[in-house]
Amino acid sequence: MPSKRAVVRVLSIVLVALAAACDKQEDSPIKDIQNDPKFRYQNGLSALRAGNPDRAVRDLEVARTLDPKNVDVLHALGLALSESGNSARAIEVLTEAIELSPKNPALLNSRGVVLSRARRFDDAIADFQAALAPEAHYATPEAALLNLADAYTETQRFAEAIETLEKGRALRPRSGAIETALCRTYDRAGRLEDAHRTCQQAVLDEPTYAAGYFELGKIELRRGRNAEALSAFEKCLKLEPRGETAEQARRYRTLLAPDAPAMPASAAPPPAGGATPEAASPR
């Protein structure tokens, strides 16, 4: 499934674009600011980045009321609704945005991520394919390619998933995220040695990509190479000591080395980024 890392990469880009507008609002009366859709939009995005989707929804709903045809507001509101667990409304809002901007690849990719989370994989695949259509001119197609491959993998269409990731590999050679996704797909397809080779390539390509070591650890464990698995999980934890992947790596490490000293969860801040369908999820 697409990861939460997929919703925040887009939001960070949007926040930068809004910074100048926010600076111009600083001297406005408070009551005017509260009724300014740009201000409420910025607040909503900031709340979403901070991991507070419920507050984000409240601000973005106000921004939508004040500026009902603003595609960016609808996009952000759809993401916030998804993060708050309201997939049905998220899909409705993103569909409304797509009706206003039918060939917007970022919107199609975002709705595809939400549909995948709702396990509506066929609909998600259609959205990802539309986002990748030549006429959509997607500036970051590797995002939709990774999400499309995830959806194919979830429906056990492994050959199509692998073909999709090979296209991503051609676009972004030496990408740890793409190699790791390919590793997971080979694993799900029962091709353990291919999965192992690809995971090793992932950590060679991006030695600081924690998820690559996590997947490599799982593969080594399945190959009966416990020492190598433990080493991979420990490298994952050193690179990314907090977050969902870290918690899973920590559990594997405890199983493999129950007497080893615990690795602290607060050794580093959480990785930048969080959840935006603009990139792949997941992972």
C-alpha cells in the first residue's frame, strides 16, 4: 500500500509557493486574515504537514467555502480527509477537483493513492495510468509509476508491476526507492533470489535509504541468513530510528538478538516528508 511518505512531498512544494503570499498578509487585521482563503489554505497545509489532519480539514473546509473553485484547496482538502480516515469524502472532493482540472496528473495520482488505500485497486490503476498519459505531461512521473506498481502488486499482477518499475528505473537510474519497490514485488511474486539481488542493488545505489535495508533484512531472514538480516535491520534503525518502518525493524531485531542493548528511538528526528501522493508511497 502507498505509504504516508507519498502525501507530504507535494505539500512541501506547495508551502514554498505560498510563503510570499503569507508574508504579505502579516499586517492585515486578524478578522480579515481569518476570512482569507489563502491564509486558511496555508494553515491547513501546515497542520497536515504537522500530522494533524483533523485541524487541517477544518481550515481547508473554510478555505473551500471562501473559494469553492480553487483546485489547490480541493486537492489539499482531499488529502487531509484521507489522512483523517474519511476515504469516501476524500474521493468525492478529489473528484470535484478533477472535474475542474481533468488532465491534472497530480490530482489523478492523489486520487489513485486514496482509492488504493480504500482497496479499490482497479479504479486506482485507471487514475495512475491517466496521470502517466503523455498528454498529462507529469513533471514527476516516477511518483505515479511507483504507485501504479504497488496497485498491480496488490492485485497480483506481478508482470505488469515489474514492467512498470523497469520504466521507473529507466527514468531514475540508481534510485533506492524504485529498486526497493522492485525487491518487494519480486518477493511477493515468489522470486526470492531476484528480490535479494534487487535489494542489494537498492542499498548500493542509495546507502542512506533505510527502507532498502529493512527489505533486505526481511529477505535475508527468509533465506536463513540471520546474521545478515540482523545487520540490515540495525543499519535501517541507525538511518531512520523513528517511524513505522523503524518500529517493525526494531521488532525483527529483538527477535534475532533478544539480549542485545536496545537501540534508542530518539537518536534522530523523523525523516523529512510524510504523506503526499505526489511521490510513492509508500514504503
